[in-house]
Amino acid sequence: IGVFQPPSSGQRPAKPPPVCGLIVDAVLLVLRKPLNKVVADARGCFEDSFDPHGLAVLSDPSFLDHLHAFNQFDRGLTNEDCELLAPYVEHNLWRPEEAAKSETFASGLGRWVTALGAYQ
């Protein structure tokens, strides 16, 4: 899975492109996983939670199982979850189709998060 796959040599993976980091943060939010403190810079950009939180969740062998079972066994999205997701999906970088240029997996996750928010 490209930049999301932990390297086998023990080296730290490369930082994903900003759109991928934004998508990973939104997935962490949906799954109610920890996020780094959000601090925006003057351009409106912020440091994502890919390292360490996103990397840990994405490298979990049962990650895809959690996604598949999200609405079956989990609580789904609450109105509060949707409010917390809004700054991510409304951000000018939120373009899952752009993520596909560097990481197809992130593009799919972005479309999944967008669909969850629209369904709610």
C-alpha cells in the first residue's frame, strides 16, 4: 500500500503528501483513534497525525476488517462526528481523486469518509 506500508528494513516511512495526511486524520477521527493536537499555520495547513497514530492504525493487520465492519458492529457516525469531520472534508486539500496520484489506498479511504459523512 505504498507510503502507508511500513518499510521492512526498520526505516521510518516517508511522510505522505498533505492530501493523504488529511485523509488519514479523517479516518482516525471516524474510527475514534488518537490524533495529534491540531495547530494550523498561516496558510491554513496543519501537521497531520500520520506519525505515529495513522501509521499504527494503517499497519494493523485487522485495519480493513475494522472498515468493513464499521457500520455493522460499531456505532456509526454521530452528529458530533460529522461536525468534527467537516473541517477535513471541507478543506481545500480534500480531493480524494488527487490522492490517487500518489496513493490509491488513500483515495479510497477519502471516498469512504466522504460517503459516510454524506450518508449521515
